[in-house]
Amino acid sequence: MNLVYAFVLLLVVAAIIGFYRLLAGPTLADRVIALDLLFAVAIVMSICAALASGSPAFLDVAVGLSLVGFVATIAWARLIDRQVTQEEDR
């Protein structure tokens, strides 16, 4: 159980670093990667909650977050690709 709390503490540190990169940038790609990191932190947090509480319902949340995170990352990557392509055409 102490190992779960240690993971949560490390995840909070990772989330703080991710929020900083999300706000500071400097490029849009950096912000997308930071958002992907925050999704990964949320997924592992829900797994830690499932381990700490003994409830498998949190694992369903982790699966849902992973699906949403994957789709969001693909959508942002396509958006960045379109912007780069438009800038190259100019």
C-alpha cells in the first residue's frame, strides 16, 4: 500500500511538470505532448485508485481515459500537420 502512495506522489510531480510545459509551450507540439503526459498521469492515477480501494470500477475509467487520450493525440497531431503544411505552401 505504501508503494501506491509513492506512485501517487511521483505522479503529482509529473503532473506539475506537465502543467508547466502545457502553459509554457513554447510550441504547439510541446503542449500536445504535455497534454498526452497529463492523460498518462490520469490513467495511472486511476489504476492506483483501483489498487488502493480494491474496486475494479477505476480500471474502466483508465480504459476510457486511454481511449480519449489516444483520439485526442491523433486529432492534435493532424491539426499540427495541417498548420505546418499550410505554412509551407505560403
